[in-house]
Amino acid sequence: MYRANLRWQPIAVLVVLALVWGANMAIIKIGAREMAPLFMAGLRSLVASGCLYIWMRAKGIELFPSKIVFVHGVVIGLFFGFEFSLIYVGLGYTLASRTYILLYTAPFFVALEAHLFLKGDRLNTWKAAGLIMAFAGVVALFMRDLGSFSLSALSGDLMALAGGVLWASTTVYIKKYLAHRTVPLQTLFYQVFFSTPQLFLMSILLEDPIVSGFSLYGAFSLFYQCIIVAFLSYLAWFELIHRYPVSLLHAFSFFTPVFGVLLSGFMILHEVISPNAVAALLLVSLGMVLVNHRPRSKIA
């Protein structure tokens, strides 16, 4: 059994993860000056796979405990690869702000899918209210940048939305089919390992040039993406997935775009922070309180 609510320790870890992921967009932009994004994503998965393989061998963890685990591992790896392919390709057709909002519909799909397919992770009034409140914060944050809708952006919007669905489906799939058969190291390894050839293939087909130069900034970008994000932060995320309800965990993903504005925008890229950011932080924080609220049982 896993806990039905979150204590302060996992909440602290989730906030740190949101900070790490929030800075990642700026780090990717720095690396994209010299390397194509999908190529970086493939390289990130490749390096993370190598790190995880060495770590698992050192700890005596078997890569594939059974054939069924291998099959499920391939599935989540393909989900992971398709998700990033859709996100990066879709950005070429629609606004980044629209992509953020559509991608971060994932918590809604997680809550719905968990309600339908996972025992003990039911959608209730408080959780639904918290998710709506947090998503309203994300919408408020990017409201000024939405721009007018055009039919030419529809394909990009659909790709971003599909990316959010795949992100949610991967989380629920892991919880249903792999959480009781594997340890977090194995789960993470399957995603990065099986997504590697997929991302490199997408890069070869869609990106030119793939590499235009290399500097210390590019090296730092790769280190951050490969080691900090794909290895350490994802390992912590999947450890949490194995222990807590995924609808609660995914609700904290709303912090990532908010912190992305503060870190990637203001602190790293020196962008101006608007009142929308303050409103978003308040709405997201209140939403998280509602998501974690558990009414006391009435005494008979």
C-alpha cells in the first residue's frame, strides 16, 4: 500500500524537482545554440542509460527480471520518446506558452486515468478543486502570451496536448504494471534506454544541422540535462511514483512552469516578472493545499 496523502518530506523533494525542471528550459536553450534539441534529448537518454546501467550493476540489480517486465519497459520507453518528440516538434508550429498550458493538462489526465484504472487513487471533490485551482494559476501565468488562435497552430497544439496525455499515461502505466514488479532504478532505465534510438532517429529525420559547435556552456548544458535531470531528478521522481498516489504527485508538476518563469526567465535569461507570475504562484500554492486536504472522519 502507498500513502493517500503527502507528508512534508516528499513535498520538499517535489518542490526541489520542480526547481530543477523549471531551470531546464533555459539550460536547453543554452545548449540549443550549439546542438539540436532532439539530438540533446537523445544524448541525454543515452548518457543517463549508461549511468543507470553502471549504478544498477554496482548494486546488483537485475536489468530485466522477466519477459513481461521487458515488454512493459519497451512500452514506457516508447511513450517517453514519443512524448519528447511531440513536444519538440510541436514547438515549431505553435507558441511555447500554448505548449506549456496544453502539456500541463497531464495532471488532469493522471487524475482521470488513476480514477479509472488504479485502486486506492480515486478522484474526489478536494482533489478536483485543487487541480482546477492550480491549472488556473498556470493559465494566469501565460495569459498575456497566448496570442490569437490560428489554424496553422492547430497541429502544434494537438502535439502538445498529446504529449501531456502520454506523460500522464506513462505515469499511470508504471503504477499499474511495473511499480509492483520493479524498483525505481529499473523503471527509469527502461524509459531512457528504450527512448534513445527513437529520439536519435527523430533528430536525424527532422534536424539539420545537429551540431554547430561546442563550448563550456554547451558542456554544462549537457551535464545538467544528462546527470542532474535525466539521472538524479528522474530517479527521485520514480522513487516517489512507487510510494505515493500518482494524481497527488502529478499535481505538483504545476510548480514547474511557475518556477520555470522565475529561474529560466528572470534569474537566468533576465526576463521581467509580471504580476501574472505572482498570481500564478498563489493559485498553485492554494491548489496544492486543496489537493492534499483530507477531511477528518466524523466520530460515530
